[in-house]
Amino acid sequence: MMGALGRALGAGLVVLVLLAAPASSPAEEWGGIVPGETVLEQVRARYGAPSRETRAKVEGYDTMQWVYEGDRVPEGLHRMTVDFGLLTPQGYKPSVVRVLRLEPKSKIFGRNTVMQAWGVPDGSGAEGDQEIFFYRSGLIVTFEKEGPFAVLMTFTPPQPDPTAPAAPRR
């Protein structure tokens, strides 16, 4: 359990660091949640209380994770996880959505559906036997090992252009 939480928090820290660079496109969204824009109160108004809430301190910042499962998860999903707490150039925003992770049920988001909805990915690759699509606008899609359906969709604020210079440190 702690290993998964540690990996999730580590991935969130990568996003925190990447946000120091300017983004060139708007964030991707799903279900009315836009990472980097949507706040905790908006998620609660739309989806209600989570099934489970976890609080942690990451590099000195208070973060929160909401998990929706069972009868609280939106239709078509096994689980929806929302991480709050975003470091921005204007400072730390504890109630802003940092990452939204969807674990869809089988046959919900096929490769073609993903490309029709979000376009051709900016990059693709593999992790083990799983194909991964990457969108600079903030979406990473991991597909099942043998098949065309998404098993994980991770929405983040837009990622910096790899050719753009990093923002100056303050």
C-alpha cells in the first residue's frame, strides 16, 4: 500500500517541478475536472464525498488524495483518484487539482476513442508490455497489455515543451 502511495506522490512531485516551466496548451479535462484549474469544492459539488481521503506531506506541502470507488465512482470506471495540492509560479495552492487518474472498466476507452477525443498523441512508447500515449496538454494513457483498451488515464496540467527553456528559478 505504501509503495503505491509513494509512487503516486513521486509522480505528483514530477508534475510540481514541471509546472515551473510555461505551458503552451490548455489542460486536458475529463468529467468537469481540469487539473491546474479545478478546486476541491468543485469536485465535491460534482461528485460528492470520496470513498476514501488520504492526507500527506510532500516536500513540506500538505497534499490530499480523494479516491472514488464502489457506488461513488462515476459510471464506466473502476476507480477515480483526485490529487490536490499544486505548486504554481504564484505559490502553493492546496485545494487545486494536481492529478486526476481514471481506471476505466474494460472496453470503455479504446485506442481509437482516445484519438478521436484527444487527437493524435504527441508521443507514444511502452512500459513493459503496455503501450502508452503522451499528450503535452496533460494526458497520459496506458493501454492493456494485449488489447486496444485503456487501463489508466492520467490527467495533469499541461507539460512543458521539451524544446522550451526551463523557467528561471526564484
